[in-house]
Amino acid sequence: MIIGLSGLLFLGLVFGPYLWVRWVMHKNSADRSDIPGTGAELARHLLQRFDLSETGVEETHAGGDHYDPQTNKVRLSPKNFGGRSLTAVAVAAHEVGHALQFHRQEAVSTLWHQYMPWANRLKRIGTVLFMLAPAATAVLHAPAAALLPVFVALAMLLASVVSYTFILPMEWDASFGKALPILAAGQYVDDRHLPVLRRILRAAALTYLAVALTDIIRLWRWGRMLRPL
């Protein structure tokens, strides 16, 4: 009984933030007649306002909202790119906040630029090695042969969790050091919507952490697969 409740509590702590982020974004994704422009239009306007005219705005896949410092592009998912919702406004401003961080060469953005490419690369390599573990076992007829790729894969996934933790200050600054003050001072939305925008921007700031927490489940599952080896 206690073990079962502990397991449910663990799952709640791990998946709770991820589900909350998804719920907040979806709840406020309906188009509104009192919002004068789309997320893409707001992003372009803000980039012009802050003299970032060389930064582009592109549409990307659902859930893929981000700023890419390597190509200098703000990328918004279809609903946020063409939508006139509170979520579209908040996410567009959040990603422009990232563009401002990199344009101003703020310390936290420099850390992200140096660390994240390596973390993502190592994570991909680890995933491939983990997928090769069953083949190594079959070819060498030794379960222990899969230990090395599995251990490497675990290390790579752990590195991704750590990397998400490192960039949390940057995410928080993009939401509350950049996006919220810009939206509030510029009167891009009615003041009565500011409490909702704060929740959306909090969800945007915690997106990477929520993903990292779900990766913990993958770590646990991979760890269980190690036991028979």
C-alpha cells in the first residue's frame, strides 16, 4: 500500500509539471477578438522595436516553439504562429526574450550556446548506443556486452537533464525579465489578462524542466532493464 502510494506520488511529481504546462498552454490557446495580431506578427513587431530586424520568424511543428541562436530565428508552432490567443502572445514574447538575451550577449545565453549543442549531440549518440545494445548482446551471445552502450546511454540522458537545469535561469529571465515587462508596458493586451499571461509565461519558463522530469522516468526504466544484465 505504502509502496503503491509512493509510486503514485513519484509519478505525480514527475509528470505533474509536464501535464500542467500542457494544460495551461491549451487552456489559453483559443483565438480572441481583442488581440490585434497573431503571434508571428507580434514577434516581428517586437524584433523591429528592439532593433533585431535581422532575426527571422518562422513556423515550425506543434510544440516546437523556440529561438535558434545558430540561425537567428524565432520559431513558433502553427497555433502560436498564426493564432491570436493569449498563449500565442505570451510564447511569441518569450521567444523574442531569448533573442534579446543572445543579441545582448548576456552571460546565461553564452552558457547555453556553449553547452546545449554538446548536450544534444551526446544525447543523440547515447540513444543510438542504447538501441544497439540488443544487437551487441545477440552478436556476442553475452548479455554483459550490452552494459557499455546502456551505461553510456544513461549518462547521456542524465546529461540532458542537467543541461535543462542549467538553462532554467535563462528561461525564467525570458519570461519575467523580458516578455512580461514588455507586454505590460507596451499595452499589447488588456491589463485584466496579465494574471493569465503570468501563468502562461511561467509554463513557458518551466517547459524544459517539465521535459527533463519526464526523462527521469526514462532513466528509471532503463535502470530496470539493466538489472537482468
